[in-house]
Amino acid sequence: MSDTSEPGQVTDATLEAEAVDEQQQGRAAGQPPTPEEEAAADRTADAGKGVEEPYREMTEKGAHIKGEGAIEG
């Protein structure tokens, strides 16, 4: 495949490839959420409620475990 464009110039093939990538990968970071994404976030806003205390207990117990696999420090 021969590229006859000048160095630093964006070719039509590059623009085409970027468009295909964007379609396959979805929206890029930094773009505002769509109305559908905002609605989905609102529906799942309470999904993590009630996990905080058991998580703290688990990490506290795990921090004091001695034995195989424990990291001595």
C-alpha cells in the first residue's frame, strides 16, 4: 500500500479508519452523557447502598489475617 500524502497530512483513509474505530468503540471519554445514559445512571444510583459496612468489616478482618499468603511488613 503506497501513501503519497505529505508528512503530517491526514489522509482520507485515516479519517475513514478513525470513523470506523469510533463506531466500534463507542463514544470517547470527555463527552457528556446521552439522555439514555443519564436515565440508566439514575435507575442504578442505589445499587451500591448497604455494601459499605460489610466491605469495611471485610477489609478490617483481612488486614489482620496471619498465615499462608499473608504479606509481612
